[in-house]
Amino acid sequence: MTIVRDTSRFPLLPVLLAGVGAQFADDALFLVLPPAAVLAPLAVVLTIALTAGAARLVTRGLRGPAVARAGLAVGAVSAGLGLVLSGLGWLPILFATLTLIAGVAGAIVRRPTPTV
């Protein structure tokens, strides 16, 4: 019986672009809509959903441990950029944690199980 080694490498440039794009895509929405305090939670939910979607897109050709690591990297880029832009209050840290988790979850949820 042989053990097939699986690589954990992932492409760095698409991961960085996905994380930055997920963080700034909601800002484009608020350039069109009038700013309002009521819409602020929508921006957070949209950023988290876009991070999960971006992680899903980046990891579609990967397999094995590279999927989770790339999802983690997308979430970390998006969350880190969000913290840099919004500060280090308790609420931005909470949202950054949710964004990081969304990156991993978006990459691995509903992925077909590998066959050996």
C-alpha cells in the first residue's frame, strides 16, 4: 500500500485578490446607496458572505489540505484588512473573527468527499 502525498500549496495572488476584493466590494455598494446607520450591519453581513464566496471560488481547483489553508488565507486577508481599516475595538475584532471563519467555511462546506 502506498501513501499518496497531497500538497498544501495554493496560489497566493488569487487568494490576496479575493480577500481584498471581498473587503472592498461592500464599499462599492455604499457608493451607490446613500449612507445610513441602518445599512451598516448589511455591510458586515455582505463582507462575510463575499469572503465565503471568494474562498469558494479560489479553492475550486484545489484538493486536500490546500482547500482549508487557502480558505483560511482568504479569510485572514479580508479580516486583517478590515481590522486595519476599522480599528481594534471589540466589535471589529468580533466581525474579523466571523470573517476568518467564513473564509474557511466557504472553502470547505459542501465540497465532495474525496475517493481513494
